[in-house]
Amino acid sequence: MITVTRFNKTQLVINAEWIETVEATPDTVITLTNGKKFVVAESVDDVIRRVVEYKQKTFFLNRVINESTQNDDK
């Protein structure tokens, strides 16, 4: 999940996994896979940075939680 800011200064949390496109039109528009669009105050680069940070955190957490090399499915 990433936090972005609408133009009315309210914050919005978006599931980064659902982002389909981020474009500057010149305002930054985030389009989700369900077609919903959000115009946000952050730049395209800021949104991308936040998504990358989110992905890195989730990958790291997954590696820490699943550090066993043995399959424990029974």
C-alpha cells in the first residue's frame, strides 16, 4: 500500500498491486486495474519511488518470514 495526496490535501492509501498506469497529464493520474482513476499531488517519479519502496519491503518481509529452506507443507 502507498499513501498519496489528493489536491484537496487529503491522503489516500492505494494498493500498489492494483496500479495499472501512472501518467502526467500534466497532473499525475493513477489508474487502477479496475479502471478507477485518482488525480494526486505527487509527481509520477514520486509515485514510482513509493511503489518500488513498497515492493522492496514486501519482498524483504517475505524473505524473512520464509527463510527456511525446507518445505513444511503437509
